[in-house]
Amino acid sequence: MDDIEAAFFYKLLEKIKRLEPSGKKEKLLIKALVISEMAGLGYSKEIVDKLVENRKEMEERFSYNKAV
């Protein structure tokens, strides 16, 4: 991956991180994980952590809405 492609990936990853927890964010994080692995960028652990955090926040919102 050249410098321009890597810069695009990093910018995309930052935009994904700013999204509200949702299924769309989860799908984008999974795509970013695949790109990171294929390109050998070394962001896999960080992306997996964000996936787990996104899922927890989605579950918290669901349980809160269910309780109300």
C-alpha cells in the first residue's frame, strides 16, 4: 500500500470512529479490519476493540429502550 492509499485509510478510519454506534458502523469497521489485515497496516487490534465497544454501546441502547 503506498502512502496515498494509507493516508486515505487512516482518514476513513477516523471518520468511522466518529459515527454513532450502529450496524452501519459495525459493517464499516469490519471492512476496515479486512483492509488493515490485507495491507499489513497493524490496526487490527484497535479496530477489533472499536467493534467490541460499538457492539456494547448498541446493546446498552437496546436494553435502555426496551426498559423504557
